[in-house]
Amino acid sequence: MPTKTLRLLRLLWLSVRRILQYAWRFSWWTTAGLRDARIRPKGLRLLGLGLAIGFLVGWANSEVIHVFTDRGSMPKPVTPPPPGMAWARVLTTGYCPCTSCCGPNAIGRTAINKDVRVHPYGIAADKGLMPYRTTLYVPGYGIAEVDDTGGAMRQNARRGRFHLDLRFTDHAQARRWGVRWMWIAVPAGVGAASLPESR
Ligand SMILES: [Zn+2]
């Protein structure tokens, strides 16, 4: 099976597992009602409710919802961008070189074959929106080069969303970055500059 399919299957499994975990967490206490015949019908209804709440919370907690809830959280910068640049609205997330972030076949090399031990910091993007080797300043992260890509970035690009994944050296640090929408200055000619979201 190609790596892409494997990654997709793994992502699907992780999502299902997370949703089930929440469904379980919110429903186990309601099963107590099932042990008593007198309140069993109520118990079943509660179980259903617990599962429903569990699914909702599980879904709400998945990364997907952040994309919707964080929209519009930052207004466009008030000044013009630096010469030759344009303001672009961007969704930022964090990753590290571990197998949890980069899939079971992670080999510690970026999409343009950089060794992550030599280049611990860098940015993953959709190359149609942001060409490799572009240097960007991301507030709160720093100044880094686009040297990697990923399925999530390509998928967001297809939906007209500019997504950057910022590389950290350890997993906890990457998780702590979370999901943040912001505005950054990008070279005026790149795809990300002309997205409807950046207007
Ligand atoms: Zn990681």
C-alpha cells in the first residue's frame, strides 16, 4: 500500500479512537442504570445521551473544530506590509520529527531532504501556496525557511486555506503551540498572497 493511503488510514483510525474514547468517558456512568431492571429504560436513554454527548465533545475536541472556531480571531494588520510583501491570513500548527507527527515512516528528513538534526527548525507548507526555501517570519515562532510539506497543508490548500506547520524539536513543545490563526507578511507573488482569505 502506498504511504499516503497508510497515513490516511492511520489518521482515520486515530480520529475514530479519539471519538470512541470520549464516547466511553461520557457514557460509562450511565451503564450503572442498566444493572437495575426498574430503571433500565431510563438507563438506556441515558446511555444514548451519554454516547451522543461523548461524540459531540470528541468531535469538538478534534483539530477540525479549531479551524472554524478560530476564524476571524485576528484582524488584518493596520499598516501596509513591507515593500514587495503582502499580508496573508494563515493557520499555524506545530509538529516535531516523531512518528506520531510524521507517520510511522518518519526518517528525520524534510520534503527537500534536509536532515532535521542539522535543521531543527523549519516550516511545512503547501508548495503551491508557498514555494520551498521561502524565508518567513512567524510571530511567536521566529524566522525560518519553508523546507517541508504535509497532507494537512495540501488538504487545506485545496480548501483555499493557507496552513503552515512549524517544526519544533520535541513533541510537547509542538503540541503546546496548538492551533493559531494569524497574519504574516509573505512575498507578494506567492499563491498564499492571493487567497480570498487574505483580502
Ligand atoms: Zn511529534
